[in-house]
Amino acid sequence: MNFSSLDLAPELQKAVDACGYSKMTPIQQQAITPARRGKDILANAQTGTGKTAAFSIPVLQKLIDKPRTTDSKRPRALILTPTRELAEQLAETIGNYAQFLPFNVTALYGGGKMAGQAAKLKKGVDVLISTPGRLLEHIEVCNVDLSEVEFVVLDEADRMLDMGFITDVQKLMNFTSKTRQTLLFSATTSHAVSELAKKILNNHTIVSVARQNVTADTIDHIMYPVEERKKVELFIDLLEEFNWFQVLVFTSTKEQADRLLASLQVKRIEVAICHGDIKQGARRRALADFKSAKVQVLIATEVAARGIDIQGLDCVVNFNLPYLPEDYVHRIGRTGRAGNKGRAISFVSREEEQIVDKIQRLIGTKIKRISRPGYEVSNRSVLLKNIESQVRPNRANKVTETQIERVGRFKKGRLGGVVKKNKASK
């Protein structure tokens, strides 16, 4: 089914064409039409399925169909999302869909200056994208009024709930119009998501697309157990040993990305970086340089790397395992394409071991574990047991103060030479 069959407004269809879209994805086919008819929707769709277009195109079309009747500058559509980077990505994508429309699209998120965001709100907003916490901050100081919000979208609702935003989300819903239309998009159908849907959706339509979690059989899955503080050193060692032509590295935070960048630059390795604090122009240049093979390594956070499509990519490295197992599939899908061999390498700290099992269940295969000399993860429980076994009661059924302190320091991760806390992670 093609977008041209939807009978969209000419300006919106022009934007869709400019984005290179012609055929709709399954989630778009199922969600756009009922959303345009005014139905509340509970959609089960993962990242990479085209869900942003599935909720933003019908919202934009309905804003066109029902233009403002006053000169109010209050937002009419609200999109809630869990993180700053997702908010930025949504603002960019929806801005592209609205490029030929007279609508202002604005994103609010923590880390940005309140004054600058307040100035944008004062000028007027049609589509407001925000993280829950930052939006509540603006409401508390009367920078924004949600009483005219007719459309609410919860993007990655399951992740928002996992991050503890349930109370904030419910508060925000109470500020919006009682006759609003609500679209709830989630990658999973957990009990918490179902309970939230019962509270905020009315007579809703359920939309679900089949999960596409199978990874290409041309990809070798490898993991290296390693202490968090040694991950940078391990990556440099592997890069020098295998001399990959190009490698895409995912980090979970911008701070980790910046530290890895600095270390590689010291080694005079051609590297580029892409995350939410990098200006959009610089991010585009980084992607262009990587695609044209001017740089060997591209470091990126999850959201900032969306849109990267490189043929013949040798290797994807998970510097940190992703928060959701589904994101592992999405990340590594950039290697092993078109029948070419690829490698998905993951650095796994002790704290990340529990995620490995979830990923293996999802992809239906065991990840090859390689212990590299010099980078092995110490077995904390065994070490603790050995130390405590040395603490024996004396004749008075007492232990020495030194022994007690030694075990106590170990339990807190402060025993010199055994477990050192990474200062950079503070």
C-alpha cells in the first residue's frame, strides 16, 4: 500500500515524497487510517518499523483538516518521549514531515536551557515534543499551557514506564483536553503498559506488527567479558589487531562516547562522533565522512546513529549493551548485509551479564564468549568468599578490627588492588 493512496494534503504528501517514502510499512498501514478517523490507538511496534511516521502523519493531517480558529499560540499536539536524544530525533523527523506546512515543531528536554526553550514556547508551538520531567518544569513556571492539546502521543511508552515516568505521564495527561485523542506506542506489551492504556485510552484500537528479531546468519556474534574501566583499552587492542576497514561503535552515554573519542584521537586513529550534544551540522558531516570512508571509526549513541545505512560494514561494536534486547538486533543489523560476513562484538561488564541472556533468547543463538588475557572480569563473589573465610574467630570469639575493615572495604568496592572504582564514572 502506497502513501499516495491516503489522500493526504498536497503539502504533506510533498514532504513524504521528499523524504523518499512511497510504500507504507505494516505499522503505518495499520495505524494511520484509524488514527485519522479519531480512534485512540495502542500500538505494539519496535524501533525501525516506521512508527514515527505512523503517528505523526495522521496527527499532522488532522491539524490541517481542523485549522486554528483563534490566534492562540498554545500547542495542539503533544508527543512524550523518554530521553533527550529521542526528543531531538523526533523533532528533526517530524520537522521534515511538516516542512511545507505552517506548523511550528519544538522539542523540550533536560540539559537544554530553560530560558531558550521558554522563548520558543512564547513564540507559539503547534507540535510539542518533550520528555515528561522537563515539560512539568515548564508547566510549574507557567511557560506552557496544555489545555488546547487535542492529540497526545506516547512514544516508547514501555521505556518511559521502566524509567519511572508513570506518575509524570499521568499528571501531564490531566493538563490536556478531556476530548483529546491518544496514541500509545510501545515496543512491548507488558502489564504496566496495559494498565496505563486502560487509564488513558478510550475505546481504543489495538495495532500490532510481527516482531522481526531474526538476525542475519552472516553475522558472527562475539562477546568479551571486561571490566568497565578497561573497555577503551580493549577496543584499541582489537582495532590494532584486526585493523577493521570501518567499525561502528555504540555507547550508552555521551560521556562514554567522548572518552573513547579522546583516547582514539591520542592514538591518531581517524574517528568521528555522533551524539545529542553534537550540533546537527557536525553530525551530518560525521556521517558523511564515515559513509565516504574518510574515517575508520564512528562512535555513536543509539538514537544519534539512526539513519546510518552503510554497505559492507565490517563490524559493529557494542561498547555497552543496549537497554533493550531489541535494540541489539537494530544495532547489529548494519553489518552482515547482502550476504556479506559481519561481526557483532560486545564488551560485557559484570553488571551487563544479565542482559546477555535476554539477547540470546531473543536472537535464538548463543553469543561466543572470548576471554582475552589481561581483560578478564574478576569473580567478585569468589574473591569475597576467600577473604571472609580468612576471618576466623579468636579464642574470645572476636575478629580483629583490621579483618573486619578489610571485608567491609571489599563489599563497598574499595579494596585496593582487587576492585577499583572508575573515577570517570562518578
